[in-house]
Amino acid sequence: MASRKDGRGALEMRSLKITPDYAEFAEGSALVELGKTRVLVTVTLAEGVPRHVGRRAGWLMAEYNLLPRSTRVRTQRERQKLGGRTQEVQRFLGRAFRAALDLKALPGRTVVIDADVLQADGSTRVASLLGGYAALYLALDRMLKEGELEDWPLLPFAAVSLVWQGNDRILLDPTQVEDENAHADLTVVATDEGGIIEVHGGGEGRPVPLGVYRRMVDLALERIPALVREVHRQIRPASR
């Protein structure tokens, strides 16, 4: 397939850089740079859980925020009421992390994952998930070393985004412009062993052929194990 505007092949990801422990006061944190997309993710461990959870398990919630000049045109701060997209992304992130984390290992505690987008150029959900995984891994590793955990509670997982631009053209890790011009987009979250946590997205103005949809999912599942290894390589301590 023809190369893209940034010189990548159709199924080539942008460069990934993770700076662990970026925020000094958080229990875990990571700055993620995926191409021109940059997201700061922090993890906070708080006492108490929602009433419906009970004291035998913990809980996890995620908050997602686009900073005003993370976009080409200033994004208004959502002070009083969250926009529909923000709520959708927060629910998506929360579901993904809760599926990968054994909440019974954290009874009576709530994990708060804050993803703040510093610069948005596509795949902000993927960057938030990769950064959240890195930050959560670091926080849990410290808890394990300090005797606050008996067993390791987090499944190794990652996420990728893909878009379909018609015919047989599928692009991995789209930029914002590529995403805006796509007929379909998917974000796939899965473990390194191929267990699907979530597939989010679909057609943009037209149905997606089943064969195309399956191919997008298969391509994502092929890439995720190497992406998990790369995240572990960059954050250290050594992966489990």
C-alpha cells in the first residue's frame, strides 16, 4: 500500500515514548507520546468505594480531559457538565481497566485514573490506556514491594486504533486527519494472550463489511502482544 503523509506504511504505528513517574506526587504516573499525541496519566489510590461495591472489593474510575489548547482550536473547559464525548471516553476507559484489574485485591479502596490530553492528534484513547496501564503497573508494583498486595492483580494488556478508508485500505494508529476521513474506526483493547477486553467503534456514515471488521480486529490482536512488551520495556521494573 502507498505510504501515508508522515511516511509510515498502512500498518505501521507512530513512535511510542513513555516517561514513567512523570508526576512526583501520584502513586503512579506516565507521560505518553504517541506521535504528536501526548497524554499525562496519573493513578491515585483513595480510601472508600461506592456503596454498591461493598467492602470486599475495590473500585476503579477513570476521568478524561482535553486541555484547552490540546486541539487546533481551543477546547472549552468542562467545568459544570461533561460533554457527551468525554463521558463516553471515561466510561470506555473505566470498563477496560476494570476488566483487567482484579478489584478483590484492593478491598475498600478506589483507584482513580486521570488522563489529561496535552496534545491531541488521533488515538487519544489508546494513549490514555497505554499510559494508564503504565501508571497503574508502577503503582501496583510499589504496593506489592511494600507488602500491601499478596498477589499480582493486573493482566498485561494494550490497545490500538484502526480506521477503514474504503476498499481494502486499513490504517493502523491513525492521526486526527486520517480519522476524520475514515469510513469506520475501531479501538481494540486486548490482553497479550489475545483475550478481547473491548472493541469500540464502527461505521461512520456507512455500514462496515463483516470481512473488513474482522480483518481490523485481527490486525489489532496481532499488534497488541508486541505493544505490551514495548510498554514494559520502557517503564521498568522488569515485566512480570
